[in-house]
Amino acid sequence: MAERLLDVEHLQVTFATEDGMVRAVDDVSFTLDRGEVVAIVGESGSGKSVTVMTLMGLTRSPNSRFGGTARLGGDRDLIAASEEQLEGIRGQEIAMIFQDPISSLSPVHRIGDQIVEQIRAHEKISKAAALDRTVDLMERVGIPRARDRARAYPHEFSGGMRQRAMIAMALSLSPSVLIADEPTTALDVTIQAQILQEVAQLSKESNSGVIFVTHDLGVVADIADRVLVMYAGRVVEQGTLDEIFYDPQHPYTWGLLGSVTRMDREPPRRLPAIPGQPPSLVNTPQGCHFRPRCPHAFDRCTEVPPLEARVQDAPDHLDRCWLSVEEKRARRLVDGRIGLATGSVTA
Amino acid sequence: MARFVVRRGISMIALLFATSVVVFAFFELIPSYNPARAIAGRNANATTVAEVSRKFGFDKPIYTQYANTMKLIFTGQVIDYQDDLNVVDQFKQRFPVTLSLVIPAGIFWLVAAILLGSLSAIRAGRIADRAVMVAAILGVSIPVFLLAALLLYLFAYKLPWFPNTGYVTFAQSPTQWAYHLILPWFSIAVLSIGFYSRVLRSNLLDMVNQDFVRTAKAKGLSQRRVFTRHVLRNSLMPIITMFGLDFATLLGGAALVTETVFNLPGVGQYEASAIGNLDVPPILVGAMFTAFFVVIFGALADVLYALLDPRIRLTG
Amino acid sequence: MALDPLRSRRREPDALAEPADAARGTDTEVIREETVKDPWTEGRHTAAIGPWRLALRRLRRNRVALAFLGLFVLLVVICLLAPFYAKHIAHIGPNTNNITGTVNVGGQQKDIVAPDGVPIGPTFTSRYFFGADENGRDLAVRLLYGGRTSLLIGAVATAIIIIFGTLVGLLTGYFRGVVDAILRPFMELIWSFPPVILGVVVGTALALGGLGPIKGNSILIPAFIIGVIYIPYLGKPIRGEVLRLREQDFVDAARVQGMGPWRIMLSEILPNTASTIVVFVPMMLAYAILLEAYLSFLGAGVQPPNSSWGTLISDGITYIQTTPSFALIPGAMLVLTVLSINVVGDGIRDALDPRSQVRIKV
């Protein structure tokens, strides 16, 4: 069995806002093993970014409250850790690639210096040695003429090159956990694939575990081993890639799958979308959060369905939906494909 | 860089010219303004006034008067009307006093504002932040002359810790120099400390939420390093531009209130008395003096800005 | 999005996010909507309330700002009661000299102005409550009348700044080109000089000669000077905002609809600069009152026989060693007034949060 890197149990994140308490993350549990890629999928506002940023302690503020545990390497709890302990962990053991490479790099420091700064924050080595390593890293992520380019400022880099620099920075200390928060969202479609491949390949090389956050199920299919689907702060379904793609149990997952356009199939006449919008987290619906948008909702849905295994012989395939597995399998087919039936949506 | 210097040089000439023309023309437009009568004195008769007017060239057309005055200024021969003193010499003599007042005060307010603004932002919403912000808003609400009067009352009369007025040159005695200037430094600095620390605090709080600051934290840098190298570094830019302009105008005589209250013989005090007497030559020289520093320090601020932020290029 | 942000029903949530909010920069952006419990709408975003009402709601929660607003109103009312105080309590006008008179203090008759010319200090009785000046005038009466003058000058100057600053900003920002080329050099020239120096030079000159039909000692002259000096301080930020706004899609949309430049300026651009203007009103009022004090202190503002807080401090400073209250009482009135305006202004700015860089000096 592979080494367990991260064990998140019952993670809760609550923010105090002007209009009341916002439960951004509600009882999220998952694990990450060495060499594994776990994808967290959801719309904006689903709590996926908050989940991963909380693991790095980046959501700490006087207005936030946390619950649950997140154990790194089996012992250290990232939620309870002091700021000083976290400083030693961040960048060294857990590294993060952010969504927007344009704003995520300091505009007034040279790219190379920003990577050197991270290396020297954790290792006592000379500037020159750190710079050599930086240049190596930059070459490894595919930045040409790295020795010269290390002296450039972020505004002199293209978006794709900046994201490569971010990846080089994240990998600079060979972290055991790599978190990629929508790393390709801000990039051109042509570059997205390259960046994805690089993240996947480099993490396999260094044998680290990757948490991949995205709103795009299509991206997940290429690289993920396991998938968590989040909706309005809760995990609504989790399982292996095959389980999620070929036997999805939650209507929200059907909707997500239904809205993925696929090259190998005939394009649909209308691009399917999930009707309605994600709920306000201040005023969350009673029971299942997806209920107001769900065409299959029935009276039991006003109770919160527990996240549990419902499919036979699939103990790790969990979901939060009251429908029976047979009903689900019947109802998720729209025109012969998986999707969310339109019409008959309440409200 | 050469282009930058040339363009700033041109803009300096333009501003000096515009300033001198506007100031000169302004006084000509006032119907009751008659420098000849002022020079001749209160009891002079019409012939004396006419004589003075001819002697000083006040009967010539305005552009000739302007040209003559400019010539006198740039050859260093212009004299004021009230005391027949050489204006350029007065500025030369008095400038060291103004420098003694303004440079330490400037350093003091900049350092204090950065420290207090940072403290306030780091402890945002807590007691230290509230205290600093109350002091800052009080600082921008109190006029310099009132603060100076209050300081004099408290620390020169009630508690005789400091001398009430007077100036001792640095060469005579550095300690006496500082001793006589502490209250003036403080009263000049308070307004700017209040203003700058408020601006800096709001810049810092905006900057803290920037993505690159989150990246810096995610790199595992210490809180101190995140703050100094990333947050503060990027928040100081607007402060620099403000400082350049404020410092320039103070050198040019904007310290006139402080210099008057504390009786410091600087350029501001001279300008204040010249303004009271509508003595045009010192006013004119003072305005051009200020314009000169405004351009110089504006350019210096831009150079510093470009050094601190690689995205900015120096243009004219 | 070709929608006028102030008119659209739903605002970008980010536009109202506060820096202190933990949720900022994360993807929990669906906050700040009004909560309505209704079985059919639960979990959905209810219609966002307008930005002005939201700002008002925030301002009402800001107790410090409200307290200082109360203080400011109180100070204004006290100053407006000056004629009442003069007539019924002090029994003397603000400009009535009384060099040879005496006043009863604790059963003793005392000279209002001593033979050596030193005026009496505070008596804390109805007559000469705060003492007298060298002309034997009642300082308490002059303090209230002076406050009226200071506030009036501040108000007139602020009106000038707001009207003309907005106009200049709109015109130079929208038309650029020729209008900009004509108006901008004047703005830059005014902006390059410290307001105190500029104000004192112009004030001294105009006090001597008057301005057209206005006499040299009219309080309208300092009001006018202060107003003109601060026009660029509003004009510049408004111009910047207009330059930004005119490039936005909703302005293009208005242009495509065939709206003329004036209508676009008034109905599309002006409403979007409104929050900046609102923030500037208290700020300019505070700065105008302060600048009046500076000018009067240097003899270039309010002219005799009128008084203002500035002239009273200026007169009182001579006696700072013996009777500090002469300078410190009008000083306290001035500081309290400016402070309360500043605190209220901060409250308004925080409530609106337009994130504009504001730069003013005295």
C-alpha cells in the first residue's frame, strides 16, 4: 500500500461576513497517497479552493473558524499547527500552484529571485547555489534560455511561461504534496494541455501526491486517479475516476458530466447546462443543497443525505443522494447519455 | 535617461516661466496695487511717488517691467521694496535655516509614518490600530500654528524644557541646533505623519489581499519577510510621490507658518513678511524657487519609482 | 457586460468586498445578499439592494461616525445661535468696542482692558465669559460669530469646489483635446503650489483691492479663493475616473444608442462618479475650514472687524504665555469641528469604499 501523505477528516471552514456566517466548507474528508492525483471538482463558490487553501493555512484570519483535522504524514495536524510550524511546511512539504499566474507573482521582483527566495527560506545554501538550482528547475519545466530568463520580471513573461515559472517554484523543494488550484483556467486552450501534462509528469517523477482543483471535468479525465465533487461547501460524491465517469450517483455530477462537450461524440444541438445558480452560502437550502436545482428532488430531500457508500461492491464510492441506485441509473440517462434532465425544476 | 532629463528640463523652464508670468501679471491686475507708493512711504507726495515710479521703471509697459525684473533676478541683483535687501542674498542666507528645519522633519515624518502605518495595518481592527488612527485623524485636523502654539505653551512656558524661539546654526553647536529645532520639527511633522500613515495603512490593507502576497505566504516565507519584502515594498510607491511634492514645497517656503510661529529666519519667514507687504520681488523669487524644487523632486520621485517598479519606464 | 454598474440590478459581488473579509480572494463570493426566508427562494440570491442604501446601512452601523456627526451638528447649532447669545446673554455685539468699560467679576468691578492695554481673561460670567480682546470686545460673542464665519466660508468654498471641480473633471476627461489643453495647465499650476502660499498671496492682494463689486473685507473673498485653490484637488481625480469610464462598454452602448456627449456625461458618467464626489464633500469642507484658519492666521483671510476662528487664534497667540485660553479655545472649536467632519467623512468613505486614491495637502 502506498504511503499516506494527507488525511483530511471532517474539515469545516466558516467565515464571519457582514451578512452572517458562511459555511464555506462543510464536513469534507479525503485522503491523498504518494503518487496519486486527487481532483476536487465544483463550480465557483463550491468551497474547493477554500478547502485546499485551508490545508496551507492561507484562509486563517480573525473572521474564519475551522473544524476537523488535516494530518500531514500521519502526525502533524495542519489545522491546529502554529503559524511558525506552517511556515516550515509551506513551500517545503506542501506547495501550491495558483490559478492566475499574472497576479500571483510579485511584479517588482525578478522571477529567478522569487524562486531563490523560496529555496533559501527553507535551506541554508548560498544565493549562487540556489540560483543554479532555480535555472535547472526552469529548464525542467520548459522555459528556454533559463539562465537569462531568470533575470526577467513577471511582466516580461507570457501567461504560459509565468505558469511554468510558478510550477518551477512549487517544485523547487520537491514537496510531497502539490496543490494545483485551477492552474490552467487563466491560460489559452493551446497551452492548457501542455501545462497539465507537465504537472502530471513532474509529479510522477518526484513521486508526490497531487490535489488538483478544477471546475472542468474534462481536465480531470486526463490526469486524476480519484475525484471529489463538491457543491455548496459539501462533497456530494467521491470515488475513482471510472466510478465518477461511468457510474455517477449524484444528479449534480450528472449535470457536470452532461455539460462536458466531447470531441469523440456528435456535438449536442444545445450546450447542456445545469439550470439555476449555486446557492447563497448564507442562506443555504434546507437538506440537500442541490435540491432547489434538482429535477429529481422529492420530499425526503429536505433531510441532509449522509455521504455514504450506496453502490454494491464499491465501498469507496460515496455520494449524498436519497434516490435508490436503480432509480439513479435510470434517471441519469438523457437521450442515451448521462446528463441532468431539464424541465420540472422546482422554482 | 537622457530623454527624461531633457524633457524634465523643458518642463522646468515652462513651469518657471508660467509661474513668473502668472505671479507678475496677477499683481499688475490688482487696481489698488501701487508699489511706488509703498516704496516712497506713507507720507510721500505725488512727485516723490512719480520719481520712485520712474526710478524703478513702474511707468514702463508691463512686458518691459517683466523682462527687467527677470534680468535682475537671474543676475542676482533684484532687491525687495520693503527693506532694500538683495532678494537672492536673502534666500541664500536663509536657505540653510529652512534646510535645518525641513530635512530632519521630513526624515522624521517619513519614518514615523511608515512605522505607524505598518503597525496600524498589521494590527488592523485592534486597539493599536484604533489608537494610531485616532492620533492620525487628530493630526490632520489640527493646523500647524495651533499645534505650535500648544507645544510652546506646554513645553516652553508651562514646563520650561525647550526654548520658545530662536535659531542656533549647526556649526555653532549641533546640540543647541537640535535643541532649538525639536518643537518646530515635531509641529511640522505631525500633519504629514497623520496623513501618510492613513494613506499607507489603506495601501497596505489593499496589498495584503493581492494574489502575489498569498504566493509569498505559500512559499513558506516568515510573516516578517512577507510583510517587508512583498507587502510594504509594493505599498510605498504612492508615498514616494507624495513625499517628493511635500518636501519640495516645504523647501520652497511652505514652512512659512512654522518659521513665523517659532521665529526661525528661514525663506518661509521672509516670504511671509513679503506677502504681508505685497512686496513682489521676494514673492516672485519664492514662487519660482518652489516651482524649481517641485520639478526636481517630481523627477527624483519618478526615478525612484522606476527603480522600485520595473514595470514603470522613465518618460517625460 | 454593457451594463451601467450603478443601474444594473445585480452588482459584481467583488465590488463590495472589504479587505478585512476572510473570504476575499477565495471562491466564496456569494455573500452580502439580503436574507429572505421563503420556501421558494431559499438558497437563491435575492435581488441585491442598491449601493447607496447599502452604504447608508453601513454608515448607520458606524457608531463613532454617528457620534461625531452629532458633535458636528451641535457645533453648527451653537454657532448659529451667536446672535441670540450676543443679544440675550452677553448683551454686546461682536464688533462693539468697550475699552473703558468694567465688568463685575465675583462682586468686584474690573477693567475690561487694563490701562497697559492687556485685556481681561475669562470671567466665566454672562459678560466676557472667555474674556475680551484689546478693543474690549467680548471674546465669547466673537467666538460664536467667528465660528459662523468659518463654517460659512467652508460651506461656500466647498460648494465652489464641488460644482467646478466636477465640471472641470468631466469636461477635461470627456472631451480631452482642446478643453484639456486649455484647462489642464491652470490646474497643474494651482496644484504645484502649496495651498497656504497660494492662498496667502492671492488673499493679501484681494483684501487690499477687493474683487470686482466685492469689497476687500468681505468674507466671500476668502471663500472664493479657497474654492478656486481646491478645484484641481477634486478635478484631477474626477478627470481620471472619467477617462476610465468613457472607455467602458456601457458608455459605448449609450453612444451606439445615439446619445449626445452632454447626455452621456450627465446621465451615464456623472452618476458613476457620484461616490467619489460624495466622499470629497466632507473632506473638502474640512480642508476649506482649515485653510481659512491658515489664511486668517497669516492676515490674508477674514479681515477686521469680522472674526473667524483663525483670526481669534492669531490674536490670542500673543498672550499664549499668560492667558493661553485666548488661542486655545477658538483652537479647540476649530479642531473639534474639523475632526468631527473628518471622522464622518471617513465613515462615509468606508461605507462607500470607492477605493480612490485621495491626495490633499494644506
